[in-house]
Amino acid sequence: MYRNIQLYTRFERLWHWSQAGLIISMGVSGLEIHQVYHLVGFEAAVDYHTTAAWALIGLWAFAIFWHVTTGQWKQYVPTRQKLRTVAQFYVIDIFHGKAHPYERSARSKLNPLQRLAYLAFKLVMAPMLWISGLLYMFYNQWPEWGLASFLDLSVVALTHVTGALLLITFLIIHVYMATLGRTPLQHIKAMITGYEEVEAPNRQRTRGE
Amino acid sequence: MPRVLAFLILACCMILAAASASATNDFSSTADHAKFKELQKVFASGPEVTKACLSCHTEASKQLHKTTHWTWEFENPRTGQKLGKRHIMNSFCGSPLSNGPWCTTCHIGYGWEDLRKDPVGEENVDCLVCHDTTRRYRKQEGAAGHPTRDTVAQLTEIAQKVGKTNRHNCGSCHFHGGGVNGAKHGDLDNSLISPTFYLDVHMDEMGLNFPCARCHMGRSHQVQGSRYATMARDRHGIDVPGRDDGSRASCESCHGWMPHGKTKLNDHVDRIACQTCHIPAYARGNIATKMWWDWSDAGRTDESGEALSIEDPRGYEVYSSKKGSFEFVRNGRPEYRWFNGKVRYTLLADKLDDAKQPIPMNAVEGSADDPDSRIWPFKVMRGRQPYDTVFKTLLVNHIAGSEEDKTAFWRGLDFDKSLKAGTDFAGQPYSGEYGFVETTMMWPITHMVAPAEDALTCDACHSRQGRMADVGGFHMPGRDFSPVLEFIGFLLVAVVMTGVIGHAVARFVILKGKGGGDVP
């Protein structure tokens, strides 16, 4: 028994997809700046990277405002409830064709694993990238800001690369897990339309029943 | 149709003639020297002309006597070293000391035969070599700065047409350092007499057409911008005429500190010399510069004992019995170093550590930690020089002499004699035992400024093996990375990728095996 509910508001969807586009373009240009490959040249790559960074900062300003004013930040509060069950689902149960154990609702859209992962993104990876990235960008202002005496560019650069590599890892897992719905495109469609068929509450069901 | 063509050609010729006339005649002057009685006479020598000049320009010779151009002496206030041609060694012909009248062909004076003594005489200042506008004034080789006989015959006309200095004046000496056009500096050769915009945006004959003195300007004949004391970073910025020191021999003195439209480029100005990006190569004027001069190879003759001169297919002399072997380059790629303007020379009295070759003939100082240092481009001249294997010093080699003077290397091809003669003349201690050391000499590159579109792009340096590959002391994006972090990071990505693919495959295989229907 499924019912169609709105999980993602229009702003969330706009935020998610523009953030995805910006992060991917920053990854592509960032890896070029890091000399992993050659596409558009260093200068153009830096320009893209910088432009996308400012766009993303703008987007985050809106997103933070939205999270605070709507109280949606609570979606990311970690919980141990069902954490083990959900982890067990991805490691074992999924191979037995069992359905996802977490019941989503508009009030609690994220399963305990997602909460942890997204919180890590928001509190660890993103700040790592933002802080190191902005320091990188404003390297010439370090003396004015009194940072030059103790901060070294290599530390900032390596932090930025570390953050980027973690985010790439996050992205791979995120994209893969987005395909683990009842059909590969179920979650992705939901992220586009905002609506998803979730299982009716309080009914334990297994696949194929 | 032929008429139209003829007309067009004629018109073109007239435009060109007008352009070249305006290039040589300075209409801004309020004095027509041809109208001066003092110059309406026949001159028998250079000093006679100078006397005539001094009858009006009474202080000129006194001003000139105070210049490095005259004294060939420069005391570097930053290192305390006594420099100037009379004191330094270079990796071309070594020292001019014993080679008086030959080397002083390029002195701005007349009759300086013995470089151990100071040049003297007010009438011995050579006004014409710098102020000739006819381009016909020539100094005679080996005549201690006196003009050629052909020049003497034209002195009246040359004197009546004097004017401000132009590129061919400075170039008559500075383009030919090292004995051959373009040989020495790498960024100075006679392609700069009539350069295109491509070769040098400021000296472009059809454009700005700057004479050398537009940047190397000075008061009282003191020319600014000596290589002996380079201003590696001009903190003064734009020099406003009438207010500031008038020193224009740096890019910043006109362009300031924020010359680019793009902030990120301006962010480079504090650590990267303008020249580094804007002079992507030296010897850009199709004239080669010397990169290697090996004196140890000199003196070989053919079977009949005649001196050899061997040219390569491009027409460059790659071997000469008188000088040794050479290598040349056009469009040479500079080497880059941190540079704070301080250059320390290896002088005649300095002990060499011949175990540590190459020996720097001059070492540039600077580092990433020094805020007055910037990364500069250099032509690095390499070669081998004679040295005293017992006293461990560079040696004065007596190279040029009169035909009878067989102690001169170019006459006798014998180092035993020439080194003895050179050191005796200079009063330099010499054990009599000589060998050859490999040396380097740094020539900062600052001329032949390319158009903006030919400047280095970011990738030239911001890449793993770019132009800055060997410049140390700082982290450079695109060049520097942590191999450990790369390994761990990309391993993590690879493991996750494998995990994801493994998970997907396992799901597919296991669920299909169970006949579980639709596998996502």
C-alpha cells in the first residue's frame, strides 16, 4: 500500500539541483586546476571554479535562511533510532529483496544514515571546502587580515584537496544510493517532481508481496 | 590600372619617407646645431668636436665624468662590491683589463688605453656616440674609442645633426656586447633598432617608438636602470613627472601596481616580475644569442696551423680557434629565479670552490620569504673559463693585442702566454698553473616586451612540469601536491567506486538467482 506525498518543496528541489550542478562543475574545474586532466586550460578552469563558488555561496545563503526559517534544519539532527536496521538493509537485506525499513514522511524525510551523511557534508566537508577555498581565493589579503604569519598556502591547498576528495566519495555513494529505490529512477524522479510514493505507515511489508 | 598602381606605390613611398624622416629628426628642439658657428668647420678628430660641444655645453663633460659609462666603475651600495667593467669578470671575454684599446672601443670616451688608470680629459668625452642622429658615426675597433677614418671625414655633418639619443646610439655598444650582435644579453640586439609591435610593444617603430632613454632616463647624464643594482620590485609605483624621483627604469614607474583588468593577475604583481610573463622568450628578434662559450676548447688549429672558424648550417660560428666553442639560441626560454635586485659577483680576488661547479660568475640573491624578491626571468650564460688551479681564482686573459703582440691569445693562441701577460698586466697573483672551470652567468631579461596576447598563459607555470618547476620556497597551485594525499584520496575514491559497483553487481546476481523479479 503506497501513497503519494510531497517530500520536497519547490525551493528544496531548486536548491538541490542547482547545488548539484554547481558542485559538479566545481569538481570538474577543480580537478583540472589540480592538473588531473586538461579541458579548458588553467585560467578558464579557475574562472569557472571562482564563478561557480560565488554562485554556490549565494545559493547557500538562501538555503541557510530557508532551513532556519522553516525549521527544516531539524531534518539533519542525527538519531540512533533504526540506524542499525537501515545499515543492515544496505549490507544484507537488500540482497534478499527486502523493502527499505525506514518509513519516510514529510516531517522526517531522511533515514538515520542519510541524516549522518548529510550532516557530515554540511558540518565537515562543506566548511572544509568553503573555508580553505575562500582563504585560497583571498591569498593576497592574508597579510592585511593578519593570517600570513602563521598560515601556509600548502596547508590550505591540501585541506581543500582533502575536502574535495571526500566530497567526490560522498557524491559517488550518494548517486548510487539514489538508484536504490523500488525502481532506479524512483528517488531521482521524486527529487524532480517533489512527490514520492512512500509506503503507508505502520505496515511492515517485504518486496514482491 | 598600371597608373593607379604606380600612384599607390608612389604614395606608399612618400608615406614611408615621411615616417622615416620624423623618426630621425627631432623637431621639438629649439636649437638647430647646423646654424652654430662652432660647428661650421672641419674637424680632424673626435676630441675636437667635443671641444666645440663644450664651448656651449660647459658642464657636460663634468657630468659625464661622474657616470658609470665613463668610469666603468660602480660601487654596489647593497653588497659593498666594487663593480663595473674594470672590476668584474664576465663569461664572455673575461676581463677587459689588459685588453685596453680593444675593449675601450665601446667606452664613451677617446684614448683610454690603460684600464688600470682612470680615463681622463674633458675633451675625451665622446658626445657623438650617444648624440649622433645620422647613424653614420662609427668607432674604430682597437683604437680606444676613436672614430673610424671614414667617420672623421664626416664629423662636420654628424656634429651639425646631433640630437637626443635613440636606440641605435645605445645599441651601437649595448647590442654588440660579447663581440657579436645579440651575443651577450639575450634581450638586446640590433633587431631593436627598428622593432615591430610583436618584438617590443614600447619600442615598436610604427607605434610608441620609445627610445631607450624613455625608460632609462636620468638627470645630468646619470642614466637610470643599471643591471648592477636592479630594482627587482619597485615599491614606489607610478612616477609623476615633477613630483617623483624621475626614475622610469621599471615597468611600475608607468604601469603602477595594478596594471591588469583581472584581480587575480594583479594578485601576482607582488611576487612575479612583469617581465616573467610579458617576455615569454629572449632573443625574439630572429637574432641568436650566445648560451655557451667554452674557452677550454680554444686554440685548436687545422693541419697547416691556421686558425679555424666553423659555422653551423644556420651560419652561426660554433667554433673559433681564437675563442673556443659556442652554442646559440633564438627565442630562448628563460630560467626563473627569486631575485631581490642584489647580485654578487665573483671578482678576481675571490677564491673559487672548483669542486662545486658550475661557478657562478654572478649570483642573484632573493627568496620566497623576502618581500622585496620577485620571480624574474634570466638568460643563464654557461661556459668554461680559465682559472688558476693553485690559487683558485678566475684569471685575466690577455686576448686582444697588436699584430706583433704574440702574448695576446688572438695572435698567439697560447694560454700559457696570454694568461701570464693578462695577470702580469693586471697585477693579479698567478701560479702559472691553469685549468678551466664551468661557470654560469645570470642576465636578467627585461627588453623585448611582447604584446599581451603573446604573454605567458597561466598554464605555463601552473602545471606539474611548467616553467616554475624549479623555483622553490612556496606552494604553487597546479604545480605542487602531496603524493601521500593524492594516493590516499584517489585510493579512497577507487575503493568506493569498486564497492558501489560490487554492491550493484551482487544485488543483480543474487536477486536474479533467487528469481526475485524486478531488480532495481
